[in-house]
Amino acid sequence: MDTAWTDLARPPLRATPLRRALLGEAGWAALDVVATTGSTNADLLARADAVDGTVLVADHQSGGRGRLGRRWEAPARSSLAVSVLLRPAVPRERWSWLPLLTGLAVADALDGLGVDVALKWPNDVLVRLVDAPAASPDGKVAGILVEAREDVVVLGAGVNVSQRAGELPPAAASADGPGPSAPPTSLALAGATSTDRDTVLRRYLRALRERLDAFAAAFAAAGGDPEAAGTAAAYRAVCSTLGAQVRAHLPDGRVLEGLAEDVDASGRLVLRPDGSGSSAGGGGPRTSLSAADVVHLRRA
């Protein structure tokens, strides 16, 4: 029978110290830790009376979801499944930046743990694997899922922390080549200096609070312009999709290949679908993608 202490290398999260570290002046309003749940995102979206800044973390998430309904599973207490509920002060048309800001916060948190972090638009956090050849793909260590309901938005993040190689699912594949996601990995396999989930969670929630507060303040000061606020530049600096030749699988079934050139004022990926890999190519007009599964064909 599995209990919270079956695997001593994977202890349960400690709710009381986490609340002391993260509530009040640290910026979060409420924090609950549950042993298991289907989906932390779904649970928070169902809480009609939840206050802005409510955090829900699960030691085990049995029905975790990624984009397009993909399942996300991990052994109990080997990962972080964390969702935060916000009632954003910025206009709804700028909510499209929230997944990118969440990815930035995960990158901020992991950057201090001795791993080489990059973001893959729109919702994957990648790390360079230990001793990996230069030509090998980066591994996906975390995914982001943002969902909205009326005036509420929930930012969900799943971070692989201590999974061993045999505990990870196989890399996704598609009929025409690599799958839309990088091969999964974990902080342990990437050589992180800490795989203590309390530590990773504290680092992430502090970074997310800083990113959200800075975005709101800069947004107001810059009149709603992500460029003037510096948000777009911060994302570009760590996004490995930009400058890469990519294949984009669109929700309507179309597939585009081209050079990922930029993110626009709404956080959309700007793609030049020329198929040549050259920004000077003349294959077609730039296209801004608000949603797509992106495969990196060649590195930036």
C-alpha cells in the first residue's frame, strides 16, 4: 500500500512551512496542499469563491492535462503539480501573455539550480541534458497550461523533479517526423543541484509573483505595451523557438514550416513560412500564430 512515506527519497510537501514562506507579504493569499487529485487546474476553476492569489498543489495528480487534452502523469511525489488562481487587473486581451510569463517564472526558478533552461513557445520548459551531445534535443522538464473562466484565470505548471529514466513516458511522435513535444526529462536527470520539491516550489512561486507584479506595474506605466514594459524582450531572451526552423501544427489541421522570427504584442509566434530557414527568403508573408504545436526542426 502506498503511503506518503513509502519512498523516503520522495517525501510529501510540507504545507505549514510553505505557507509561512509564501503567504502574506510574499504575495500569495492562500495555499493548499492535497495528497492527490485529478487536476489542480480543474479544482481551482471549480472554486467560485476562491480569492485572487490562491495556490493549489498536489503530491500526486492522477488526471493532469496538457494542451489539447493531452494527459500528463508522474509517479506520486516525483513532480510538482501546481496551479494558481488569478483575477487579473490587466485587460483580457493581454491574458495571452500569461502562459509566457508562467514559463518565464519556471525558467527563473530552475536557472538557479544549475540547469541550462530555455523556453519553447508556447508552453514547454526545456533543459539541456547532462553530458548530452551538442546535436541532441533538449528535454522537456515542465509544461504550462493556462485556462480561463469569466473573470478568472488559472495558471497551471507541471515540473518533472525526481523521475528516473524508466519512469518517464516515451517521446511523442507523429506520422511526419518528431512529435510536438521535446523528449521528457526531469531535474534529476538534468543534473539539478536540488530535487527537493519544497525548494523548487518556493523558488517558482516567488518568481511567478515577481513576474506577475512586474508585468502589471510595467503594463500600467507603459500604457499596455509589452514592448515598452520589457516583457517581450525578457521572453525573447530565453525562447529557443525564436530563430529556429520549425514545423507548426495548427488547430485546424494545417501544417506550416518556416522560420520562427519573433513574438508579437499579443505573445503570438511570428512565422515566416518560407521553408528555407533564411529570414531573407521570399516564400510568403509572415503569419502570427496564437496556438500551434511547434516542432523544432533546426536549432536557432
